[in-house]
Amino acid sequence: MEAAVQNPRQPEPIPPQPPPCDPEPPIGEPEPDRLPDEAPIPNPDENPQPPQYGGSLDG
């Protein structure tokens, strides 16, 4: 008997895959590097007040 020749244009059959495992839980936020009773240091880039200049800008 002659072996069946597959058409080269046909894709190879995909072997059965095992079921996927449970996905890992998302990574949570890391704990801050300070003690709970320690006051956070204010960020100068987030200062809500307008900038204060030392002198006049009239020149």
C-alpha cells in the first residue's frame, strides 16, 4: 500500500494541548517604604500653591 501524501498547502494538524493552568493573580501595589505612623514627605512637584518669586519681575 502506498503511504498517503499530504498536500503541502494544507497546514499540519495541531496536536491536542493540555488545558491551560489557572492564571497568576495580578501583582499588587508594593507596600510604602515608611512606617504606618510616619508622615509622608510632600512632593515638591505636587505643590498646590502658586510659585513664589523672591523679587519683582519688572526688570
